[in-house]
Amino acid sequence: MAFKNVARTLAGVAAVAMLIPLAACGGSGGTSQTADIPAKGTDDGTTITLWTRSPLERQAKNAVQAYNKSHKNQVKLEIIPNDDMEGKVGGASQTDSLPDILAGDVVRIPYWASEGIFADLTEQIDGLDNKGDLQQGHIDAGTVDGKKYTLPFITDVSVMVWNKNLYKEAGLDPEKGPSTVAEFVKQAKAVANLNKDGVAGSYLAGQSGGALVFDLFPSVWADGESVMNEDGTEATLDNTSMKAVLDGYKELADTANGLGAGSKEETGATWTAPFANGKIGVMPYPNTSCTALFEAEKDGGFEVGVTPIPGTKEGKTSTFLGGDAMGISKDSKHVAQAWNFLSWLMGEDAQKEVFADNGDTASNIATLKSAYDDADARVKTINSVIIDGNGQTPKAVKFNEAFNAAGSPWQLLIQNAVWGNGDSLKTDNQAVTDVLSQ
């Protein structure tokens, strides 16, 4: 009990601390600087600055390289370590030194947008011919009081992956991944029962709130349940679907080799490595890391299966529509040139060149439907979780403090449910609400 109280106190302190860097911004971005932007922006040889997070470095570099080779404008890309992003943005916002274009974790975008980090792009976004084809979660995340500030930059979705080689050894059908939460647990336990050195049924990033929401929320959504109320001020995690998911992971935690060594302490820094190293049977996984798995398979690595993340009922699936959204910052002096990059990247040709041709997931639905005819079947499976419309992007101003921050109440909920007594879901859900409602 003492540990819970201390951890929640630290989470509250962290939440307050993370609000400080942007406190000077306030309000929402103005429209004066974007009012006269041409429909496709301006391409006149200007150097544009862009900041993005390190986890999506490869995709960001592909986008910048494709733009720079075909335009007079040149984008200067700066990759920010994931853990440094919040401080970097906070400091720059106070000194009016934000880049022309800022891309960030889509779950952090609502807070940034509400604090005036971005310029108002409502007229420009509504004027896009293909607005209806774009992944809407990244637009909605940056919409405040009807004003639109962001577009999709890089889409990252969660899927279920399994090691076909380990499935064969465990007597499982290597071509059939889990279609329900119960089947996921059963298959993971079968791999665990191999009792192979260093091999486990599944893996969980127990100290990474971001990885945990990415992994676990889709099963709840697949069942038609919610994780928060509509305005993101109240947690609704105390439901039968979430309990079934958590009970499944607790069963694995209580099984020898059920969860990989280090799961309880995993901060997210090496979250995908155990599966990539062939040591995990089955787990939820980010699609942006799947390309490396497929390439390793071609070079003699283990075979990988991919399927949508299931709920408790067969035939029901969902995904976390994550990744990074982007907008033009309040400090940009080159808004027309920055918009040229944004509007270009939304087009089908750019989406194909930057994402489809590199085996990554496009943010344009029309591209997902038309540009992957020759793609790996597993890439088509990944794309299907976006096309089917069952995925979600959670939106809350205090999402980071409630879920992603170190020591968050959500992290504590998982620790208690999976490695603790598993009897405090209602209390822990209220702790999440307490932060969301601040």
C-alpha cells in the first residue's frame, strides 16, 4: 500500500512538472500567419526546419529525402531522442524558437494544440481535395474548439505477431495466430511450455505506459468497450474486457516462462527486441518495427506471422492508431513553405513513394487500397486494420500524465493487475481519472 501511495504521488509530481514547459504558451494558435497561404503552399527554395521523434527516424528520413529531391525548398530534419522531446519543445516554446514543422506523438498532440504550440490550419486542411481519404485520428487529435492544427505524419498501428518457428515446436498451427484473448493466452502458454532457455510465451513492457496502451487498448475497443469517456476526462478501464485482458496477462505472469524475463521492469527502451531476437512466441507489436522483421526473415531469420489484435470474442479486432501527427508551429516564419511540405505529403503519389514503396503504412486510405498490390501479404494485413475503420486514437489533454509518463497511475494499474494481487482495478481506474480530470 505504501508503494502505491508513493508511486501515485510521484506520478502527480511528474504530471505537474510536465505541464510547466508549455505553461507560457496558453490559448490556441492564431490564423493571421496562415490566412494567405496558397492552396499548395510555396516552393521557392526556402530552408524549412522539422523536428520529429527518434522512434520514427527511418520513415521521417524517407519523407524528407523524397521531398528534398523533388522541390526547391529543402527540409532540414532534426531527430529528437524520444525522452527529450517534451523538454525540447517546452523550452523552445518559451523562447519562440520552435521549428517550422513540429511532429510529435499523436497522444501528446491534444495538449500541445490546446497550449497554442501550432498555427491554425483549419482553412488549409478543409481545403485539401483528399481530406476524406486521410487518417482522421491524427487530424482529430489536433483539433481544438473546431480549429484544426495537425495532419498525419507517420502512422504506427499495433498488430499481433507470432514466431512461426516456435509455434511449430510447440505443436501449434504456425499459420494461425490468436483470434481471441483466450487463444492468445493459450498459444503463449504452449510456447512457454517448451521450457527453452531464454524463450517465453509473450512479453509486456511493464514500465512503459505508451507501449502498454498501444498493446492493450485495442482488445478493449474490439469488444466495443471504451478506455475513457468522450472528452478524455474520465477513465473507464474498470470494464469486463479490460479485466479479461489483464487476467490473461496475469495468468502468463504466474506461468513459468509465460512472460519474458524483464517484462515487469521494461521501460520501453528494448520493448521489441526480445521478439526480434526470436525469444518470444506471440505479442502485440508496432507495425513500424515489422519491416525489420520481414527483412531479417529474408536473411534466414525466423518466420513471422501477423494478424489484427483480437478482443474476447472471435472475429472482433481493433488497433491503436498511433504514430506522429505534424503541424506548423506558432514560431514559423515560413508558413507557406511549410504548408507546401504538409500538403505534398498528403497526396497519393507522395504517400506511395514515401511509405508504400518502402513497405510502411500510408496515412492516405486511397493509397492503402491501391498501392500495395505487390506488397507482402502481412503488410496488407497491417493496412487492413486501418481500412476496416475499427482502430482508434485516444484523445485527452492529460493523456501523457495519466498514461505515458513514468510512474503514471496507468502504469501502476498494470503492475498491480499483472504482478500484484489483481484486485484493485476499480481503485486504480479512479487514480487515472484523478489525473485526467485535472
